Amino acid sequence: MNIIVVGSGGREHTICWKLAQSSLVDKIIVVPGNGGTADETKCVNVNPKDCDYITEGQNPYVAIAKHENCRMAVIGPEDPLCEGIADEFWKADIPCVGAKKAGAMLEGSKDVAKAFMKKYNVACAASETFVNKDAAIEYVKKHGAPIVIKADGLAAGKGVIVAATMEEALAAIEDIMESGRVGDAGKKLVIEDYLEGVEISVLAAVSVTPEYAVQGSATIVPFLPARDHKRLNDGAKGPNTGGMGAVCPLSDVTPEIMEQFKKDCLEPTLNGLIKERFDYRGFIFFGVMLTKNGPKLLEYNVRLGDPETQAVLPLMDFDMMAMCTAILNGTLKDFEFKWKPGFQCAPVVVSGGYPGSYKKGCEITYDSAELADSTAKVFIAGAVKDGDKLVTSGGRVLACSAYGSTFDEAWKLAYRGINAVHFEGAFHRNDIGLPGAAESGKL
């Protein structure tokens, strides 16, 4: 079968790499893809700008999928999901792994997500929503700090500010609602209680439709818990980023904690998706804070996390394409999820200057001997092909993900791989997965 994968990041490279391992997959059309997918087995990058067969008013992704005889679509990033790309594929009779627009609003609007959580008793922080800046300021002055200020809409990971002081909280409100930094995403504001604890990421497969609900086959199946490292520098210091590395699974997350998460967060979410009669066949990401009062949901993402995907998918000991088929046809409940017994560590290499301004077009080279006879796999994010060369094109350039039977082994192999990658200005953290590296909800 030919399939289309939409996206251009490290997450999409990882998805393509895993799908390509399936005997069910003949060809993967990646739109637009990156320098990693360009060299991946079974993968062909396609840029819509190069397709003269796309007519005016036609959805370019659907047009490419039809032209390439693709019989399934898999969507990587949140923006196209929130714009309704899954709905477009289904209208064209191309089954799509990705939430339809109504369900995608769980990420597209923090206000929608919080209302959903409250309506269906999902364990989460108390919050209020504001469209008026003065009312938001009054609430913060009454409530005090620390407090969390969130832009309502999609803001490329830059719309959440954890304010330690009243001054920071007031500045955050001004920044989001008045400065224009996050655009329309900041027209509405969600202010929520600050939670103390340690964060984890739980990615999951979702297969929910009104029909499956009646049949009793609607389900959400969680993957192994993972942890992202958001801060730029070692010791969880420096500015927030899109993610400096991830590890999976987590030794501090016991089976008992996962059962509590399912009871307090996952099962109420499933109930809500069913009650709202959503057609949600794809992935969901639970951003969770482990507090002294149990797991609390911080946010939904309606897609796989990045860089968590680079740490989780290599541990899949099953056919990902078969899982995608089960998501689509309502048999996910019966699908057998098997996981490798070890650990995965995936540190990220970024361009110098990131998350601020950075240079592009730097050539990337590898010490291939260091990567030989290793479990390490380089997943490309912000890099493209320039002739035969691979050059940087973004802030987060790549992740080196390595497997080990112990975490120590995985960590050493991952960093051996990281140190075998070279480009001008390359920067990475040295403590991904180590004690003290993860962000905690303590100020």
C-alpha cells in the first residue's frame, strides 16, 4: 500500500522510519518531508510547489495523495489537524490517521480543552478564561503567584508562561494579549493554578467514532510513558524550547501511577470523546503533572509529541502500520501492543543561538565509524538536502536516539552518536534523562 505522511520534522522522520519497516507498506509519500526522509527506505519527499497537477482551490495534500495512489494518510503536526486536514482526506475517501477538526480543538484551543476536562471530570488544575485584559489582571492580583498564563490558541510552544511572581504574571498577560507576539492565539487567555510535581508525557493511540462507541470498540491505548526536557541548558535551566531530548520508559513511573493516570485522566477523556460523538482516529498526547495528589492533566496535544516520538517509537515491538489500520477500522481494542524491554534515550542537537536567531545552511557531517555497530539512529528535523549535502534549516536540527537494555547503556550510546554529528554552532544538553535534568513543578 502507498501512504502519505504529512509533516517535515523529527517526529515525521521517525514515523516514516517505523512505518517503512512494515511489509504492508510499499511506498511513503512525505509532504514535504526533510533531509532525513529524503534518504529513508521506501520514502519519497514531495513539495506541493513542484506539483503542476494541483489545481486552484484543490487541497494540495489530497491532490498529491490521489496522484500517488495513496490509500492512507498519517498526519504529524497539529496545525493541519486543527485546520481540518483529516476531514478533507475522509471526504476524498482516503482514510486518515489524525483527529478530525472538532476533536483537534482539544489542542487548538486551551479554553475548549479546559471546558472539556471540567465537563468530563478529568483531573486537572483549576482555571479561568479571559477575553478582557483588565479582568485577567484583576484575577491574578486576587489569586497571587505562582500561576500559569496560557494563550488560548496554537502558539508554536511559546504560549505558556509559568509566572513565579506577580510581576512576571502581569508581564505575561501583557505579552500574550497586547504585544502581538503570538497573534490571534492571544486574544483569549486561560489562567490556571500552578501545580507542583514532575511532568511526564503519555502518547496514545485513539480509535473513537459514534459507531465504535455503540459497538463497544471505542478505545484509547497508552504507549510507554516518556519525558521531554524543555529547557535549553543542563540542569533544566535557560529558556524554554521545543524540546532538547526525551527518554522512555521512566523508572519513576510505577504501574500504580499509570493505573491512576488511566482512572483520573485517560478514561474520563475517552468518555468525553464518546459523549461528544467525535470521530477521532489518530493519536493523543497527555501532558501530565505527577503531584502529591495524583496525576493531573496539563494539556492535550492531538498528535504525537516531538521529541517524545523519537524515544517511544523505536521501542515498539509491533507493526506500526497494522496498528494504524486497527485505529481506522475499530479493532484497536484487540491489537496486541508489545514493547522492547529496554530503554531509549534521544538527545536533540540544535543550531547555535536557538531558541533565538540562528544560522542556516550549515553542512552536517557524521563520523560513520562511531555510528556503526550501534543502536543509535539519527532522526532529522531541521535539515534539508542541498545537492548531496545535508544542511541545517531549522533550530532543532536532529535527535540521536539509542536503545539499551539498561538506561545507562542507552544514554552512553545516544551521546556517542551525538558526538559523532558535526555542524557549525551545534549545541546539545549533556544530561538528558539524568537526575536533576527534568523540569519539576517547583520554583
